[in-house]
Amino acid sequence: MDSRKVGILGGGQLGRMMVEAAHRLNIHTVVLDGEGAPAKQINALSDHVNGSFNDPEAIAELSNKVDVLTIEIEHVNADILEDLEKSSSTKVEIHPSPQTIKIIKDKYLQKKHLISHGIATADAESVESTPESLEAVGKKFGYPYMLKSRTDAYDGRGNFVVDDESKIKEALEFLHSRPLYAEKWAKFTKELAVMVVRSTDGTVHSYPTVETVQKNNICHLVYAPARVPDTIQLKAKLEAENAVKTFTGAGIFGVEMFLLEDGEIIVNEIAPRPHNSGHYTQDACVTSQFEAHLRSILGLPLPKGFSNLSTPSTNSIMLNILGGDEPNSELEICKRALETAGANVHLYGKSTRPGRKMGHVNIVAGSMAEAEARLERIMHGTPIESFQKSSDLAGTSENPLVSIIMGSDSDLPVMAVGANILKQFGVPFELKIVSAHRTPHRMSKFAVEAASRGVKAIIAGAGGAAHLPGMVAAMTSLPVIGVPVKGSVLDGVDSLHSIVQMPRGVPVATVAINNSTNAALLAIRILGAFIPEYHNKMEKYMANMEEEVLAKTHKIETNGYENYNK
Amino acid sequence: MDSRKVGILGGGQLGRMMVEAAHRLNIHTVVLDGEGAPAKQINALSDHVNGSFNDPEAIAELSNKVDVLTIEIEHVNADILEDLEKSSSTKVEIHPSPQTIKIIKDKYLQKKHLISHGIATADAESVESTPESLEAVGKKFGYPYMLKSRTDAYDGRGNFVVDDESKIKEALEFLHSRPLYAEKWAKFTKELAVMVVRSTDGTVHSYPTVETVQKNNICHLVYAPARVPDTIQLKAKLEAENAVKTFTGAGIFGVEMFLLEDGEIIVNEIAPRPHNSGHYTQDACVTSQFEAHLRSILGLPLPKGFSNLSTPSTNSIMLNILGGDEPNSELEICKRALETAGANVHLYGKSTRPGRKMGHVNIVAGSMAEAEARLERIMHGTPIESFQKSSDLAGTSENPLVSIIMGSDSDLPVMAVGANILKQFGVPFELKIVSAHRTPHRMSKFAVEAASRGVKAIIAGAGGAAHLPGMVAAMTSLPVIGVPVKGSVLDGVDSLHSIVQMPRGVPVATVAINNSTNAALLAIRILGAFIPEYHNKMEKYMANMEEEVLAKTHKIETNGYENYNK
């Protein structure tokens, strides 16, 4: 696809998956790392460089063999890269820029950079490795605060939570001989992440917002999309894009964020390379983060809409496979993943060691509930104590597939029956009061935003001059199901005709008077036309109905109709 | 995932993609082929064997290095493999079995094998390379018939169409010095193919039925799923599975079939390896044909449901990238593919040569129409003379997403309006007369089969004691939209109440009396909730409605209401 050679500093799993993506596009890659590194295992070129990605000579040797240099890890010798870039004797391009790597690899410089560019992040302070310095920070930030190593820290190594003054001694021992800084404590409810691609011309594009679940400070699960409202997802995307815009050079960036208790989002850390939270893109997106990285550093085009999940009904969970206590015991999880529909196993070719990242499994499904059911199957038998299943209070789902709205709480007794059906079928839904006549602007906002929030069908109940279903249908392109609610006069025929007799152009799927059960079943049939889980449940529901009636007729036929109700 | 080494005879693109799949599972592969073969380029093992996959010594050398032997091409030395299998000095497993390779690599033996096992295929006859022998076959089979080389034939090379007796001389010259057989002419309307996986225990599983489009005897496009009715798809799957059951050994098999004019399906040829018609599985299915092959020969589990497209709304087209007349001119197509949403480029690392298979593009979309629109964008500017766009006579789609039914042809004037809306939106649909009262059994059959035929919504129009929508809804789990048709009495209120007042448990989405427009728009909204193409079209349609009304009010406001209709 491109005749230029790409040199990669670092040959771990990220380099390996970069090489995999390069193979598909017939792009040649040369790797600098120790012999037999994961990336070298799948790359037949004989001119790899053996050595450290911190060794000036090895970096110089690599740069002479390639046209473009990139990294799979930020802990490289950025000064050498900077010299290389300035040198007139080499024409190698370096992405991301050495300046970017230099800022990001020192977490304190990174913080200061973000703060100076107006990106929301926790306050940070440089500290000395002395009790006095740490006490001063404690007075300024309050307790707890985070003490972090400025460099060479990953997967929580190099971090220490200073709970109160009495922990300062322990903190200094734990992080002795490392350059330190302190970070104000952030009370977060979820950790979010967004992969952002920066093109050589500086434009940025981002993948969907995901949610990361850590276990012992190591990424355990990634939910894509994140189980937060659409507005939060969008906010996170924009904030991540803004953060990446402040850096220079091309490539993919992983932006880790905290969702705070008050709904604000702050940036935690940025990685100037492919990131564990973006592995789901290999199976859930059209273009993986690794291919996007290669395309961006080579100036190759990105596809229109590359940043979406591959279909609107795609949901994905990534599970990291860590080395078990027994050699190769992690392969048990992989075997179960092989047996599971919608699961893909990715192994890195590393020798097994307890707690080491050995590979990951991407699970793809038509709904998050289905993805979680598959995850549970795969994790069966292994400790899942930190496994956070998304369970919602009925009718308050953050990612509803169905939205039930009604004009007044007086409609609730009728509409709650349908809500219970959705609950029974395990459909994520929300239930709200939205009045056409009393909250017309709220209604407009609801209708306009519903589709982009992931809602697939709206159920609207209304009585009398029932305008809600038709008005919402006029402002959304989603299917709207209308439930005529019977009022005190006219037996509900007023509501029925107000809902069903819509003019040409704006349909409302009307069901029988007061029959919110059928509205819910209709919504489930709509979901079932595209999501097998609901199709199967509906088939079962209908078979049960048949059985119930058959049981009743059996009773009549055996006992006689006169004894039926005795 | 498995510590056994796999040896591959042949290192072309199929071997390369097998190696790619093996890397992901951390399975080691050793390749026998010439130096620098595509599969070797992406495989860092140093113990590859350089040589021909027909050379006994090279095969023996390979077999000493690995635990399991497999092939990426059937034109290997099967006798040597048979000897190896019998030999007591080696413990190598061979998949598929040498006997299977032996039968399949000789196309005449393959035909005779299929016929003797009761698999439907064209009649075949062994012939001598003499005019007399060919004339005798012409008398038996009639003209035209196919003259084929028994061995070493692929991509149409080695085939000659004998139109009549006068062509016999030319045929013998074209195929001189090759072992020949003749095949009875098959009048086919489409070419179908199914990838079948045979496990070590002999069980078979198959991928979806696809449609292949050839150009100059080389596979040009693959549509997945095939654009044929569901019943034909299923028949092809079963026939392919039955054919593969007759062979021995594990692995994936590509079964090429003809769909004849009379609706019968016959097997054309079988390949005992991954196949060009299965490349779409890399991006459209959860497990690719290459990974399925590796798993089956190693006895690793296959996932439940691996053989489905990744979501029920996934549609895919594969486009082969052939070498252009100018070196690397094929990269133009690849560049456009990189820019296209839902397209993935796979290049093989082969030096460019006109007509050579250099790579392929897999296009994935929520509907076949969307996939074709993407294909058109990618192929823009290149000759597309044999490009067969799926265009249907309105209302006769073979893969309808929406089915319009009505109780009587007297309902057609009302229902045709909705049909035209579907046509205008480019929705594949069918229109049928199905009467609840006069064809009750036809109605049952229709309702029961609709979902499995790929229909996503049913529109049913009926008048008077309108039972059709509700009865169909009782026998399908799909969403059913009811259109009350106005009769000669009661203004359609009879139909409206018959349709909308369904009992709890069986919903019908009822629209206004005679308003099939809204029924069609509702069906499109249902599709649009899951297929972006229809969502976008609906948004545009609604914006247009708004513009029309704004233009009208502008006319009233500028000309005065009294002059509005003048």
C-alpha cells in the first residue's frame, strides 16, 4: 500500500499488532527490541535491530533502515529522537513528534502541559522526596492524594495513595529513588477512555468512548461503548480530541479520563500510541487502532466513519488475559473463548508469567447484555470478584433501547404494565413523563435526541386529545408506538382516533386502547427483527402463550365446561 | 493456543492468511514453498523449507519439522503424503487426508466420487485426446459441453467450451498434452458457494451461502449472503455439507455450486482448503475461514454459531484486486477502499503482474444496497462492465426486508401507494395477496416463514372484518403493521377497530385508515433504527416535508391567502 518502511521502537504486543495490521496492507516494518520480542516473531524481515529502544546507537541503526519511525511505548529515548529529527544527515520522519513523546513520558510535564492548554485535569505539584515536601502538598491538596513517579510508570506501578500524613514515610520508601510529583485526588465514578487519531495535517478523529474496568491497577475489562449516557460519551470524545490537538506529530493517542461524581470529565493520562483500551477496535470497528495508527503516520487516508462501531447494534467487551499462577493456565480462558460465539482470541506470543498480559479476548454482540452473558461463560470458573455487571434499576437504563414516555403520571398505571413486559424480556429501557401540552420544549428535545442516544423505539401513551405520540413522531425518525389511554369519557375512542389518524408522512404505530402490553411486545418485535436475543425470547413467549391456552382447553375438555371455574 | 507446529504445503496468499490467523492464536507454522513466498514474508520462523510442494524430499523435510501437515493448494504430491501417512517412522498428522486430496486434485475422479455418493453434479465422461472420442461425447451429452483438464486447472485455465463439432479440433489444440474429461453442460443462473468445515471427528459446519460473480473466469465479486431466497440458501448449505461429508480428514472445504434454471442446485467443484469465495469471512464473520481451518485440523473447538454473519444485518461484498496493466495501478482501487467506510484492504505481498490476484477488499454494511454503493465508490473509474448490480422489479425482491400483503386485489390501489414509498426509499420488498379467509393455509405458511426469509417488517392491509394483520401477527414474531382499508360502509372504522383492538399478547402496529404511506414510512423507521442508510434517508425525507410546508407558507405570506390557489 505504501513502499516506505516503518521502524517501530519497541516490539511488545502493541508492536506485534501494529505489524499484523501492516502485513495486511503489505507495509514493511522493522522492529527495535530484544531478540524474539513478540513483534519480531511474526515479522520475517531479517534486518530487525536487536537492542534497547533507549540505546542511541540502536535507534540510529534503525533510523538508517527505515523512512518513518514510530513507537509502541513512550519510555523511549526522546532526546535521541529529537537529535535525529534535527540532524541533516537523515531524512527519517518521526511520529508522534519527539517533543510530544518527551512531554508525555514525564507525567508531571504532561499534567502541566494539559493544564496550560486549558484541558481539565487534576491539579499537580512537583515534589521533593522529603517528608516536608509531601506534608506541604498534603496541606495544599488535602488527603488522600496521589504520589506518582514522573517516569517509567505503567499499570499502576509507580503510584502510591497517600491516605494521610502517617503514610508519607511508607510512600517515600515505596517510590524511593524515583522523580516524584503529587496529584490532587479525583473522586471518580467511572474510568472512560477514547482513542484519538491525529493526522499529519493535525486534524483529529476519535473512536467511540469506552469504559475501562481495572483490577489490581491493571486494565481488566473494556466496555465499548461506555455504559454512560450519550451526552457523557460525546463530552468525553470532544475532551479527548481537544487534548490530543495540543500535541504535535501524527499517530494514535489513548486518552484515559475520569468521570467525576458531579458529571464532569477530567483527563487522567495520555498515551502517544495504541492503547489497551483500544484493542476492542480489532473486532468491533471497521478499522483497528493499529491500522489507523499506521495510516495516520504514513499520510494514508482514513475511511469516512472509521470511528464508529461496525454496526449501530454492535456492542463489545474486551477481556485482558493475564498469566495465571500455573504456567499456561490462562489458556483455559482462551479455550472457553474459542467455544463462545462472537469471541475472538488474540495471543501475544509471550512466555507465561503470573499477572503478565498474555493476550486478550474481544467479545462482540448485538447487545451489551448478550456480550456480558458471553463474558460470563468465558470467565466461568475464574475469580470474577471485580466483574461489574451492568444492572439497572428498571426504567432508568443509561443506554435504553426503548423509551416509554407518557403525558401525565395519571397514565402510569396503564403504562407500567408495558414497562413490566420490557423488564421481563430484559430490555434496557427508560420511563419518563413528557407532556406535549405542558412541557412542549422538553418534548422537542427528547424527540430530537432520542435516536442519537441509541434508542430504537419510543412508546408514547396519552389520553383525550392525545398529541404526544404524533408530535414526537413528527420530530424523530424512530418508530413511535402510540398507546391510547382511556379517559373518563368517550371510552378512549377520542385517544385512539387522535393517535391513529395521523396525516400521510408521519406514522404512529397504534395499539389497542390501554394496551401498553402490546406496545411493549411490538417494541420487542422491532428489536427482535435485528437482535437475535429478543427474537428468540419473543418466539418463546409466543410458544408459552400457546401452551397456556392449550392447558386451559385441556381443562375444559377433561372437566367439562360447567366445572371450568369451580 | 496449541504447542503443536503446523506445516503448510504452499505459501501463496491462502497460506499467508492461514499464517496470519495462526499468529493471532500464537500457533507456529512452517511453510514449504519458494523463497520469499507471500506466507513466508510474514512468518519469522527460520526453519521454513525452500522448494516445491511437489518435491518428495522437501515434503519429507517439512514433515520432520512439524506435528500436523496441511495444504493451501490441492496440486501437491498426494502420493508422497499417502506414503508419509502409512510410514511408521513419522507421526505427522495430515489434514485433509491424502486420499481426499488425491480424489479432489483429479477433477474427473472428483466427479465420479460425487456421483457415486449421490451428490448432484453434472454428468462426466473420461475422454481420449482424439476427435473420435470427443465426437462420441458430443453425441452423448449434446452441445455445448465442457472439455476440461483433469489436473492442475484453476481460474478457468484448463477449460474449453465445445460449442459444436466444428470446435473439436481447436479444443484439442488448446488442451493438448493434458489428461482430459468431458462434462455435460449445466444451464445455470447463478454460481453459489459454501465454505464447509470438517472436524477431526467428521462433523461438518458451514458458513452462509454466498454468490460468486466471475469475470474472465476469475472470481471477481462475492456477495454474502447470496442474493437468492432463503430456501435456496439453505438447500445449497445442506448440499455442500453432504458433499463434504463424503470425504475424509479435517479442514475447510470450498464447495462451488450452480443454481440451475429449474431451481435445482448441483455441485461444480470442491477445493479441500480455504477458498477465494470465503475471504469475506475475515471481516463479515466472527471466525474467519483461515482460523476455522486451523482450529479444525488441530482439534480446537469451533465457536457456537461461528458460521453466521457477525450480526443479522451484516451484508458483505468481496472484491478481488487483480494486477493492472501498469505496475501497481491496482493500488488506486486500494486507496479508494481505504477512504471508504466499512471497507477492509487485504494485500498479499506479491509482485504485480497484469491479471494476478494481488489482494482483495471486503466491504461490510448494514444492507446489500449500502454495500453496493460502497463498491461503486471503490470501483469508480475502473471498467465495471461485468458488475452486476442487484436491481429488482419493484415488489419482487428475492431478499425482501419488508413484505406487503393484502387480503384481496381490491386493496391494491390503497396498498400500492405504500409500495411506491418503499421503492422510492430503495427498500427491497415483496408484494403478495394473502387472504386470511380464503387462503388461510397460505397465510400460515407465509407468517411462519417470514422471519427466516430475512423479512424485518410485514405490512398487512385489510378491510371490513379485517383479520389478516392480527392473524399474521399471531403466527410471527416480526413487527406487523396493519392498514385499515375503507370499505363501502362504516367509513373504515370497522377495519380500524378489527385491526387495532388486538388482545394483550399479540400487537399490531395500526396506522390511519387507508394510509399505506404511513405504514411504509413506519417500516422504514423500523429498518432505520438499525440500518444507518434508512435512518439517513428518513431524516432527509422529514427535512424535505418541512421544506415543502415552509415553501407553501411562504407563498401564502407573500401572495396573500386569497390568491393562494390562483
